[in-house]
Amino acid sequence: MHHVSTKKKRTQQTSEAYGQNYQKDREAATYNAKYRARWSKRITTWREFGLLERLLRSQGQNKILLDLPSGGGRLSPPMSHHTDLLIEADIALGQLRYGRDHGLVSTPQAWLMASGFSMPLKDASVDGVVCVRLSHHLPDKTEREQLVRELLRVSKRFCIMSFFDHYSLKNTLRRLTHPFNHKPPKSTMKIGELRRLANDCGARLVESPALFLIGSGHRYALMVKDKV
Ligand SMILES: C[S@@+](CC[C@H](N)C(=O)[O-])C[C@H]1O[C@@H](n2cnc3c(N)ncnc32)[C@H](O)[C@@H]1O
């Protein structure tokens, strides 16, 4: 029971409260250790690495890639093969410190404490941005949109962002069973909504493959900026 109520609290928390979760070293270490220990998470990571590798390869080699939020550096290995410099950015100091201690790769890295809503980076200052597992933690639609706008602002060429698909089987079942179990709604996005947002920011939604067809509602959106 305790586990269920903790989960419920997490899904209902504000983006500001979520940004505070991993500020301390111990909280970050616990989160990263748990992620590695669970076999279901290891399968997800294996699938995410494959997807990320394919999408990054389609965009060629980069001078600078931004990983936001980098968390403890889970995605540093697949990203590092595609760039000369990898910027790891997160709002939580604990996560950045964990990544610096445990997530070193052979590619040069830089760590930046920053919010995804307002990054201390100039327009088009990095070649591409990868934003995995943040948007579905933002309960507010305008914040999810602000995040996409900010990712596409700092990126010169492309953005890969995960989102929880409103029309996924998992979310459809959740919506249908809501009257019986009262589980709070997930923070979802629609593919059409993302397509319009990308267009608004001078980009194109090229593809949005699902992580898994059943069991997960996550998709990875590849948004590419049209050449000027
Ligand atoms: C679920 S983790 C994902 C980390 C990494 N992308 C991965 O897939 O392993 C979400 C991360 O988002 C960070 N975060 C929360 N709110 C943020 C914000 N507004 N801006 C940047 N990072 C944020 C948290 O500190 C946490 O490290």
C-alpha cells in the first residue's frame, strides 16, 4: 500500500516539486541504483539505447550534443558515439554529480545545472538535443510545450524527445478504467500536437516510433529543423 501511495504522489506532483527530487547526492544515487537493478528497467534501457542509436545515426556526426535531462548519465554511452562534445544538463545537482562520478565516457563531457524551461544557451548553439523521460513528468500542458520550444530553440539541427502518447494502448486502457480505479491521468502528448509545435518552431516531426507497442506508452519523437 505504501508503494502505491508514493507512486500516486509522484504522478501528481508539480514540475517544480519534481525538479527538487534528486538535488541531493543520496537521492540521486538511490534512483540510479534502482534503475539499474530492476530487470524491467534494464530491458527498457536496452530498447532505448537501440532506438536512440538508430535515430542519432540518421542525423550524422555532431560537434555538440546536449543531453537534457541527463539524470545520472544513463544515456551518455549511446550519445557519446555521435558527438565531439557531450553537454549533460539537469536541474538536479545530485544527478549531475552522480553522472560525473559514474557516467564518464571517452568523449569530452561538460556538466550544466539548468532547467529545461529556460536554458542558459544561445539559439542554435548545439547541433542536437536529446530529452528523454522528462515531458511525461510535467503535469501542465503549457510546460510540456514550453519544453519543446526551448529544446528546439537551442538546437541547430534536431531534437529527439520522449513523450507519453495520449493514444497509446496503455493510456487508452488507463482512461477506460479510470471510473473504476480513479488512477490520476498521465501527462500525455498527441503526435498531431507535437507535429504542430515542431512546425511552429521551424522543425518537422520526422518520425515517432513507440518504445514498445504494449506495456509502455512512450514514444521517441525525432524533430528535424529545416535547413536555412
Ligand atoms: C526520469 S529522469 C531521466 C534522466 C535521463 N534522461 C534518463 O533517461 O535516464 C528525469 C530527470 O529530469 C530532471 N528534471 C526534472 N525537472 C527538470 C527540469 N525542469 N529541467 C531539467 N531537468 C529536470 C530530474 O532531476 C531527473 O534527473
